[in-house]
Amino acid sequence: MTIKFSLQSVVHSFIYYLLLGFIVVQDTQAQTVSTPIVGFVKDSFNTNSDTIVTLQLQRPSELTGAVSSVSDSGSSSILTLSSASLTANQFVYVSGSQPKTYYALVTAGTKAGSYFPVTANGTSSLTVDNLGVPLSGTGVVTSVEVRPYWTLSSLFPTADKNVSFVPSTASSSALRRTKIILPNNVATGINKSARATYFYRDDAGYGYWVSEAAVTTNANDTILNPDEYFIVRHNTTASISLTASGSVLANAISTYAGTSATVSNDTLIGLPRPSDYKLSELGFTDNTNFVPSISTATAGRRDQILVINKNGTGFNRSATSTYYRYNGSWYQQGLGTPISDTTLIPAGSAIILRKYRSSDGADAVVVNQPNFSL
């Protein structure tokens, strides 16, 4: 088995180790559980600064399997598995007793790369929230893998206080230390405010993550979407870092890029990959999903890619680079001549896909493929 990465694998505070091997365990009930290539990523957080975190490694899959049929019913779809023996609702979140929330990633079929929250399961089937996307039909979904989402408490557990985050000693704004700021891919527009902000409340009677909107409610099980970056706002002078262990996502993953008929719209993306990417490899830079500009002037710009490097100093950092395409060539804002489509987007960067307004406001589905082979 060989693994090929177009990876300058140690960049900034990024450390990536691979344990070479792919283990497949077949149990006596014909349920396949796979442990793919695993390793860890280490992010160091600059003092009094924002650091970008992308989930470059995912939590390991707990089920892989072929899908024999799919039926839709409103916002739900039932995926019947060809061979599985599950415990009813083993993939269903239960507050206080089952902290994992799961998603089903389509690994083969015309919807390959799309992922959907699991809402129930039978002994040989999965029920997912299809997010308004019908999944029935021949060849639409032919295989899936089921993974738990990262959550606030699985990525930043209580045991890592003062290691990967600094707890807050009260709920007052002045005493909030490390904050987790989640991106807003729900609202429409550019430069959108955060969807939610969390901090770890450690005063008497607490000892868990809470949101700024609900400072007494336990938010430990808040999910982190696999294709979004978030911001760690390290509001102290303490030296801390996050070491996240997980598995390499070796399949495609899709992001729904919102588009408006009236205004430009930002989709905030964190590629779940441990490798640098070329512009040409991103997967959402074709003429269908990426509208070329009509000139190099600001007023002539159409779709753009804004990149924020994972490390830097200060809060509310601006984009490091902005790219657009004109007359068949790529351009970088601030440069007057074309650049190569092999220009690299560093691993772990925040990527903002700024879609220009469209006549019909139809969303685009952008698919990122792994740029390595196993």
C-alpha cells in the first residue's frame, strides 16, 4: 500500500503523523467497521489572537456499508443497508447517556460527498435528515460511512483545561478566556457575524461549555461540521495548543454554497484534509460552480476565493489572499498579472467562497476530492 500526498506536511504549527495501514474488522454479524489511516494534528494558539481551526482529521467511521435501496418521506430518507446488523437507534444522540451525534457520508453514487445527519436507525437501515435533497433513485446513494461529528467536548474535553483552552472563571464578558467562534453559513451576505460563540464556564456549579446566548446551559455536545472552519479566540497570554487525533477522510466531501439573487454571499469552508491544495484541486473552481470575472477591476469581480492563514496575530484577521479568475486565468488581488493554478492553499486555512449574486439564486454544490491516493 502506498500513500501519496501533495503535502508539504509540516507547516507553521502543523504536525501530521501517519500510521500506515488500513484495518478492516469483520464481526460475526457481518457488520464492517473500518479504521483508516490515523494520526494527529497539532495547533498552537497565539496569545491574544484568533487562530483558524479546521477539522483536518475526522473521528473514525463506525460503520461502512453498501446501500441496497433508498426511500424518501418529506425531509427524511431511509437508507436500507445490504448487510448490517445494528442495534436499533445506536447512532441516535441521547442527552446524558449517548453524547455522539452521527452523520452519514455518501461514499458512492451521484450524491457522493454529501453528508446528512443520522436521526434514527433500525437493525439494517439508517434514517437521515436529507436537508431537502431527495436521495431515492437508482445510483444516487450506493454506499455510505457513518461517523460521529466532532463536538466541543470531544475536541476540547474537560481534561484538557489549560492545555488546549483556558477556562473562564465566571460568565461575565470580562472574565471569558478561550472562546470558540462558529461560522455562519445560514445567513445571507458577506462578512457575516458568527453563528454562535462558546466558552468553558468553570465557576462553582458548572464545568462545561456554554454559549454566550445561554450562559447556564450545558453545550458540551454542540456539533462541529466536518467541512467548516471555526475560530479559537485565545484571549489570554497563556501558552496552549490543541492536539487532535483522528482519521484521514479518504472520500469526497460536498459543501452547499449558498447563492443569492440580490447580494453576494460567503460560504465558509474548512477543507477536512491534512494536505495543502492547489487552486486547481479545490473542486469548486470550475466554470459551473465558479463564475469568472468580467474584468480585473473590483467592480468586475464575480466569484472569489478568500484565504485566511490558520496562524496569525490579533483578532478579526482579514484574508491573507484573494483569488479570482478572468479571461481563462487566475489572478490574485494586488497582482496585475495572472498566477498559476498550482498556487497552494496551505493546509488548515480558512477558505471563504464568495459567490456573486445570480439571476435565479440557485445554490451550488461544490465537491472536494482528496488529492492523495491510498
